[in-house]
Amino acid sequence: MPVIRTVVTSDELRAAWPVVAQLRPELDEQRFVTQMQRQIADDGCRASVLYDDQGVPRAFAAWRVMEMLAVGQHVYVDDLITDADSRSRGYGKAMLDWLKGEAKRLGCVRLQLDSGTQRQDAHAFYLRERLRIEALHFGIELT
């Protein structure tokens, strides 16, 4: 039975790095740990890891509680990734269901996330799990 825990220490974050690296290859392990700890301390971000029955990290989520005029109080999922070698074993669904439960427990009315246009397998998963495409996200790099 998988276990999901919210993590904060360098060692816990480092243990999750092999999963996170699959979504964020532009980072290295130290930058990931440093940035996550800063986001946890300064921005209210939370890092949660799903461990299999052997204690191996199989899924990771970075998320936060936010409030916006458009949607009210909600959980925004910054990152959600399941280990590529462990897909189709229910880990992604378990993590998403856990995030929905946490959102409800924290008094949120919605769960939201953005997903890169290239992540078509993730989109299929989100649609199967009854998430709906509600908006387009626009951005520009400020150099």
C-alpha cells in the first residue's frame, strides 16, 4: 500500500529527485533541493511524495494553497510527476486523489494545475480523472 508524506528536509527532497528529474531535467539535484526549501519557507509551497511498499519514491507533487478572485481558495499544483518506470500502477491516481482530499481538508473549493502542451500522456490522465481544460495559460520570459 503506498504512503504519501509531505517532506521538507534536504534528505527527503534528495530521495525524491530521481522522480522530479524526469519532469524538470533543466534542474540539477542541488538546485532542486535549494529552490524547494526556499519555496517551502517563503512561499507556502508543500512537497509531497508517494512511496511504494518498499519505501521507494514513485510520485512527487509540489503544491500550495492560493486564493484568487477568479476561483476562490484552491490548491494549485506546481508539479505532479509519477516515475516513468512505475506508470499504470495507480500511483498517479493515488497522488491526485490525495491532493484532492488535502484541498477539501484545507477548505479549498478547487484544485488547479497547468500542464505543458507537450505532455499529452499527462493530459489524457487528467481528463480520465475528470479534470477539465478551463483556460489557456500565457507567459513571456522577461530578460
